[in-house]
Amino acid sequence: MRNILRCRQGSAAFATVIALIPLIGVLALGGEAGSWYATRQRAQNAADAAAYSAALRLACADAGQTGVTCSDTSSVDYRGKEFAAQNAFCNTGDTSYPGSLCPATLPSGLSQSVTIAQLSAWNGTSCPSGTNCFVQATVTQAQPAYFAKLLGLSTVTLGAVGTAQVKQLAKPCVLALSGAISFHDSAVNVQAPNCGLASNSTGIGFNFQANPTVNAGSLSTSGSCSGDTTNCNKVLTYAPKVPNPLSALDTAMTTPSNLTLPSCGSNLTPYTTSTQCANAGPGNGAITTSGVYFFSDLSLKGSTKALFTCDAINGSNPLCGGVKGVSATIILLPGATLRMTGNTSFSITAQATVSLAQLPPRLQSVAGELSDVAFYDTESGTPKISGNPNISFAGVFYAPNMDLSFNGHPTITPLNTIANCAELFAASIELVGSPTFSNSGCAAGVVPVSQLVRMVQ
């Protein structure tokens, strides 16, 4: 008996067992804290997805373009909660969203909350007056504590906040709809301080083969930038595509089949209810009557000053031939070709408003989009232009399928007019000379809106 009492065998094991009790407790508490961290990370993912998706819906609603509607009929709040649900976070009883991972009922003692808020300012940054441009999603989960009860905690609330911003870039006045905007000459001097240059190309969107002067409110592309580093550093790359505000014109011109009109004869004739025709040529000539002029072919030759129209404040220009106060819309029908050779000059001042009586019935629904459009040509590829022509316009030069990279490097010069509207839209664009662009005076229906949705928290 005395030997048993004096035996020390197993004493270390006994001490180890005693020491393991708090150690196991610490490990268990650490495991519970680890589960909190994992839950919080899942909550952050849900908050970020909810904020970004809700901001996309807000951007859709605030496109700011006449004639452009948002096809998403759900609310900003719905879109945010839908994507939170797809990340397994829902308000209690609010789980019926497409792709929802939320259970119909939560375990006892566990509750979740999802709130979506639209904000007019965040972190010291304010939205344009009267608008909300931030969406904040707050996701929380309250759950019972277990080992943390030893620390006096009965319930633990875990949560995360995600904030997204809808940022509107300078409204583009030069838009390459599918290709790049290119600069091949360092002498190019583009002035567009109150509007932007944008390319929807997903490849190279801006190509600075030289170091031109580009003063623009913003430079953005859905693709990348190539060439001069100084200018490329100014370009916002991989941005969302800019919606084409004039796309309805293309549909109306080609659906259900290409628009055709009979020949007008030898004289330049605007479209009216009594003269429903298209011009061919004209070779050389001047427009002396305001209106919409359709062409089945347009060929300008030599060194003449052809197709000049002038607004009231530009009437002193000697190239106007004494015609003042005349404005027109030039439309090349599908299949028509623009040809210019020699030192031809081609200048158009757009009509501020196009009336229904100036259009064939199938185009009357898009009369608003034709307001301030000076030139519209549906032909594809590079136009047949050579020599050193001068193309100038006041309004919108719209050639959605054309690659404006001319042989002979013509000067494309927007005219300075009291309307202050000079926009250029084409498939791809090479800018030459010293053009000045502005869309501050353009009708709302011809001004594209460029928006960026980004996470800020």
C-alpha cells in the first residue's frame, strides 16, 4: 500500500489531462471564431454582388438618353436582394428569387437581414445634383454563440457592407462603334474638352501611332490602348460599351427590307409628300432649300465647292456661295456609295428639327433621332475618297458601318455654330487635322451616354 502511494507513474498523463481542458476550450473558441470569419467572408461576397447588381440596374434606369429605355422592369432593390439570395443571404421569409440559395426556414436562433440603399453621396463624394449614384448593400447574420458564451456572448452578429458607384463619363461626341480611334500624325489637335472620345472595340480601342494633342473630357474604350504611353495613360480601358443612340435609324432603314425611292431626276430635290424621290449624283451643286435629301449615289469631283449649306451665323463664309439660313439632312440609301475625288469640299449644316412631312412613312417614327443629323450613310468599309477633300459639318456625321480612314487624309472639320453640336460616329475613325467637337447643343436623342459601374467599398 505504501508503495502504491509513493508511485509516480501516470502523473504526467494526469497533468496533461488537466492542461488539455483549457487548451481544448481555446481551440474550440478558435474554431468558432474561424466559422465567424468564414460567415463574414460569405456575407461580404453577398454584399458586393448585391451592391454591384443593384448599381447596374440603377445605371440602366439613369441612362439619360431620349429613346433609350431600360429593358429591366425590376427595381434596384429587387436586383440587389436577388443577388444576395444567390449568395445565401435573405431577409426572413423573403427567399423566392431566381437561383436563391436561402433555405425556406433558418435554424432556431439564426436570422439574416439584407438592405439596399440608394445614396446621393458617399465618403465625401457627391452625385450630380438631384440624383443617386451610389448603391449600398448591407448584409447581416445573427447567430447564437456556443463556446463564446464563456466570454459572456450569447449572440453574435456578423455582417458586411458593399458599395457601388454609377459614374457617368463625359458624354462622347466621337464614337467608334466597333473599331479603333486612330492617330497617325503628331500634328493632329483634337479639341473636345466638354465631351468624350469613346471606342466600343474589344480589341485595340485607341491607337496612338503618334503623339497628337487630345483635349477631351474623357477617353474610354471597351478594349485596350496601343502606342504612345502618355496618351494611353489617359484612356479608361475595358469600360462598358457606349449605347448607340442612333441605332433605331439603322433598323428603320433596313427592316423589313432596305428603303428604296424612285429617282428625282437631274435637280437636287428634298423629300416631301409630293416629291418622294432620291437624288443621284449630283456631280456638283449647292443645296438652296432646307430639307431632307436622299441619295441613291453621291459622287463629288474636282475642286468644286459642292453641297454647301450654311446656317445664319456662318453665312459670311465665301464657300457658302451667298446662301444663308439653309440647313439640310443628307441620307444615303442602303446600297449607295459616297465618292469624292480631287480637292472637293463637302459641307453640311444639320436641321435642328426634322418634321414627319420630310420623311417616308417608315422613317417617321425615328424623326427625333434625325434631329441634328447632318449626314447619314449606311455603306460599309472605306468610302471611295481620294485626293485632298475637305469634309466639314455642323451636327452629327453618322456612318455606322464605315471605316473613316481616308486615302489622301482629308480634313474633317466640324463647323462652329451657335447650336454647338458636332459629333462623329462611325465603325472606326482616323482623326486628322484640328477638329473641334462638342455635343452641348445637340438634341438629347443624338447624344450617347457613357456610364461606368464600379465597386468603391
